[in-house]
Amino acid sequence: MPPSQSQTNSSFFQPPAFLMIGIPGLEAFHGWISIPFSSMYTVALTGNCLILLAIRRTPSLHQPMYYFLSMLALSDVGLTMSTLPTTLAVLWFDQRLIGFNACLVQMFFLHSISVVESSVLLAMAFDRFVAISNPLRYATVLTNSVIIRIGLAIVARATLFLFPLPFLLKRLNYCPSKTLLSHSFCFHADVMKCACADITVNILYGLFVVLSTVGVDSLLIVLSYTLILHTVMGLASPKERVRALNTCVSHILAVLVFYIPVIGVSMIHRFGRHLPHIVHALVAYVYLAVPPVLNPVIYSVKSKPIREAMLRVLRDKR
């Protein structure tokens, strides 16, 4: 083996583990901070599991709109479970180490489920468009087989786009002195910054994934609602217009709850490097914790069939 190649191999370094942090500057209060975090995780898991049970046990809810809501609830459960173990380990037990490979696995699921949630919100926008624009063909367009194919396509899309990310990070040479992450979980942008190598490919691929998934989804959602508004404005009766728009309120709120934090996280990571670390941490926690907490609240408040079905599930448990 040539000396130069031997030297290159011996200088290649991957950390055995990364060091996570909770809320920077508030380490002494992690015990107290864990109380609202634990409450949010409990509300998110309980609320979304209630929605899944309610839809499964109520035959009248076996409709396309509620099937898509089940997908949203399932992705919220996955998003919560992907960060819950490490976040609570840091806050409760000060267990801040996460293995290199475990970090990459968590990162893959975290970002994949985020793409799944974005895709589900797009599918729900399409559902509302078909229901309002062509109600007579709604049941024939969105059949059970079509919905299953949409669900499989959503999962396949997220997997294909995010699968290269761990391998692109695994090929990098890392700095022994840079193993501190900015959160209590693994973000792609966060792990990438720990490398002592050219990360241009990682940056470009990460940007490509964001633009071609969340970016495209958000544009198509806007297009769907533009067409929905055009259809609604064509209705003769103001009462019919209000009734049609009311069926979209829950979805619009869910879209805002998801995309506003996503935009915030993207802006902070790209343009907010001068901001305090606590701002980065709080924005990331809002992005990951708020949608799974608020989505069950939004749908239980705005959708009477869901609210009644959830109450029946709770009564049956007693």
C-alpha cells in the first residue's frame, strides 16, 4: 500500500458517538423542562392513537377523508416516537450520548416521516379538491384501492428520497473535536456540520430533497386550494359556499401547523447562524412537537364525527 493511501486511511475518523444537548443554557432546569415535554408527548400519542382507534371502530368513518386523517395521525405518532426516547433521556437522565449509527438511523426516520406527513397533507388537499369540485364522482375517484396505492406511493417516495442521506454522511471524515449536536436528536444539517470534509454534495442533496418533497407539496397544496376557491366562488348560494369551505378548515389549520415550523427550521439553519443556540433548539422542538399535539385537537374540535367517535372510544374504555 502506498504511504499516501495509508496516511489517508489512518486519518479517516468517524466518532463512536455524538453528544446531544437539551435546552442550551438551561441544563440546571432540565428536570422541570421535562414536565411540559412529557405532557406534550403524552397528549400527542394519546390524541393520535384515539383518532386511529375511533376511525377503525366507526364504520361511518370508513371514507377517504378519514383514511387520510388516519395516515396523518400515524405519521404524527411516528414523528413523536422518533424523538421521544433521546429527548427524554437527555432531560430526565442526562444521557447525552448517541451512537454514530443510531444517530443516522434516527435522522433517517425523522426526516422520512416529515416527508410522509407533507405528502399526506398534499393527499388530503387533493381529497378536498375532488370532494368539492366533483362530489358526484368522489366515491368512484377515491376508491379503497386508490387510497392504498396513494399510501404506498407516499411511503416509497419518502424512503427513496431519504435513503441516500445516511450513506452520504457515513462517507465523510469527521473532526474528533466536533461531536456536539445542537439538539437532543439528530438532524441532517446538524450532523453534517460535524464533518471535517467537503460537504457540498450533502448540502446540495439536502436542498434537492427539501425542494422536491416539501417544496413541491406546498406549491401543489396552494394550487389545490386555488382551484377549490375558484369552484366555491362559482356556487350560487352563499350558504353552500360557507358549507364547502368549512370542510377545509381543519386541513388548512393542519397545513399551517406543519409548514410554518418547517419554514422556521429551514430559515434558522440557513440564515440564523448568528442566533443563540437556544433559538435553534426551541424552533426545532416546535417543529417536531407542536404538529403531533395540535392535529388531534384541531380535528376533534372542528370535526363533529371525529369528536363523537373519540368520545365513544373513551366511554368504551371505561
